[in-house]
Amino acid sequence: MLGKYTGSAIIRYRVGEDGKVAVISKETKGDGEARHWFGNHAAIAVARWTFEPALHEGAPVAVNCAVKFQFDFG
């Protein structure tokens, strides 16, 4: 099904003080119904990530981030 579609997804997420990710939003672009697939699957992937927390003056802090996924099947 996805062999003929291209698109992208921008996932905005927050890395908490514990290094765990919470997805905030997703913005998708692409062909037809596939764009929903792109956003959903990119958000699932990002939600599984973990990080070393950011530090401010030696203490862990939460930070907002964004990542873009580009999909091109074919």
C-alpha cells in the first residue's frame, strides 16, 4: 500500500527530567490517507525513545524538542 506514497511527519515531544519522552503533537504532510500512517508510526517510534536528561546547573530539567521524519517509498 505505501509503495506509491511520500510524505513527512514532524513530531514535537518533551524529554522529562527522568529522560522519558512524552509526545506533544504531530504534523503530517503527504499523499492521501498515508499521511496519517506517517504521523502515527513516527509518534509511536518517538514515544519509545529515552535520553539522558538535560542539565541546568547540575540538575535535570525537561526540554521540548522536535524531529522530522521523511518517508519516500519507491
